[in-house]
Amino acid sequence: MPTTYCAVSVNVDAHHIEATIGADPGEIAPVRAAVHDLAERAGFADRADDLALAVNELIANAQEHGAAPIHLVADADAGVHIEVTDSGGGFDWGEAVQEHPPRPYARRGRGLWIVRQLVDRVTVERNDDHSTRVRIDLNQQAA
């Protein structure tokens, strides 16, 4: 069912979310809330805050370094899988995400490092149409 918050249209059902976000940082909150709710419904209540923060960082990065529109697709099946795609020029994944924390006084470089700490898997791909897609995953929890 489509739900509109501010200027953002977020289509949500029990196991799926689709959203299109523009360049306004105020558009992130409803998407973050929908992702949080999806994580809870999927059995990840203990990690819902982490996933919502990771999505916040990805959308903020896409707004700052990419180009609108930004598309988010989230699915909950055997885990939670989220893709954030923008039309920007991309970035050097090796430079942007490192195994070690960013330098304490660096002005940049924390967003994707934070995302890596909060989720089980992060992948980035550059598409033929020059869009960038970042996928994050929470794996199904052991019973």
C-alpha cells in the first residue's frame, strides 16, 4: 500500500518496500522508519535500529555524492536485503570503505565505514547506465 510522508512515496507491504527519494535530507526519515518496521516484522527487532541507521547513511551518501532520484528496494525473506541506487558518478569503493576506522580528524569517510559495522554484508556495483547500487544484507539469524 502506498504511504506518502512529506514528498516521499513509500510503497510498503509485509515483506517489501520501494521508495524514491529526492535530494532533500528531510525525505530520509520516512524511509528509515519503514525499513525499521520491516526489520522488526522480519524477526530482526534487535538489529532494526542498526539497519535504519545504515539506510540513513546510504541515502545521505547518495544525496551528497550521487544524483537524484535515489531508489530503495528492500525485501525480507531469509534475512533483510536492501538496495540503494542513485544516478551519480560513483566512487572508488576501495578508497571509500576500508577495514580500519577512519582517521579521527578526517572530515569524511565515516558513512560507509559505519554501514559496514552495522550489517552483515555490503556490496557495491557500478551499472552500465552509470548508476551506483549499494546492497546491504542482514543474514537470517540462527534459531
